[in-house]
Amino acid sequence: MHLALARELVTPATLAALPTSAGEAVERYPGYFYYGNVAPDARYLCGVPRDQTHFYSWVRTKRATTGIEALLATYTELAGSLARPGAARAFLLGYACHLVTDETWIEHVVIPHFRQGPLADVPERERIHLALYTHFDETEESNLGDRAELATLLTSAADLELIPFLEASVLANWRDQVVTALGVSGGPAALGAIWASLGRPPEDLDLFVAELPDLRARALAAVAAPATATYREDSLARSRELLRRL
């Protein structure tokens, strides 16, 4: 999902609307920008708590300080990386887009449908949410464009001594897993790649696959298509605004 949305941000129209230094960073180092869009989830490889990579909680009920604001307040030295042209800036711009994309998903989908809506008291709501997330991820596959090109760009993000809270070796391992997943399209193998990206135990995948048709039907019945469409539009709008400000 994150890479497909990032593809729509690396367009001539979006880049032309950015401050010169930001646009040049993304245009010159697209692999770092794309990798920044998926890097926060590298936490699954090392067990780092979500709030230490995303800088907000899944359980918050209203928008307060954004993830990127909290990140820069916690690690003030990263403001310098954002101020200088180069690969680090492109990476952090992508990282910021990941955070705002997840925040928008929480506001448009998680809170109204899984925390306050009809699914709030359903025991299996987490698995229904996962079914919806994987469904949305699968529908975004067509927006990835040239997957081989994207894999090559991601691989170009080689210098990963970029952030103090995730080690470069962890980031490199995660990058390689994302590149491998790009080589898989559709079917159980693709679902397995999504499952791994969500940090779910592999031994639970078979049960989830068996339950998936029912879980997906329940998810789509509870969360109407306009809700995810609005989420998508708002996520891209917020990302573009964030790129203009940083």
C-alpha cells in the first residue's frame, strides 16, 4: 500500500509543487524516498515498539501531534538532515509520508469502524481489520507500476545509517524483504508477503487464509468502499501538503 501511494507522489506535478530542495532530493534519490515510505515497519524485524518508530499510538482517539512532529521533537538532530539536500532528506520525506498515511488510515478506518462502530465489540475485530488491510493492499498492486524498476530503486538505497532508532542492518534486511516481496504478485504467496510485512506470526497464516473469505466479506460489509476511497484521497493530499512544508 505505502509504495503504491508513494508512486503517486513522485510525479512531475507533485515534484513541481514542492520547494526546490525537497523536489530535487526526491527526484535525485527516489530509491531513498520510496524506502522511507516503508522503513517504519522494519520494527517488526527487531521487536521495537510501534510508538518508537511511528511516534503515535494505534489507540489514540483524536489527532494531536503528528508522528513526524513527534519524531523531530524527539530526535532534534534529524531536523538538520531534513534541512540539507541529499539522500537522507529524501528518506525522511518518505518516512514522514508513511507516518501520515498510517495516521489517516486510523482516522478514516480504524476509529470509526473498528473502535467506535459496529465492529468495536466483535472479538475477532483485529482479524477482520487485517482482512480489510490486506484487501486494500491487494487492490493497490496495480498502482505499483514497473515492479522491477521499483525494486532496483529500493536496492539503490544502500547507505542506511540514517536514523538513530533503527539500526542500518535492520533497515537493510527489511529493504531486501520488501524487494523480494515485489517479485510476488497475487495469490497465497503475495498474501504471505503482506502478512510478513504486518509482523504477524507465520504459523497463523494458514488459519487466516482459511478464514479470509468470511473475514473479508464481513470487513467490506462494515466498511463501505467510499470510506477507503476517501482515506486514499486524504492520505495523498496530506502527504503532498507535508512534502511542501518539510
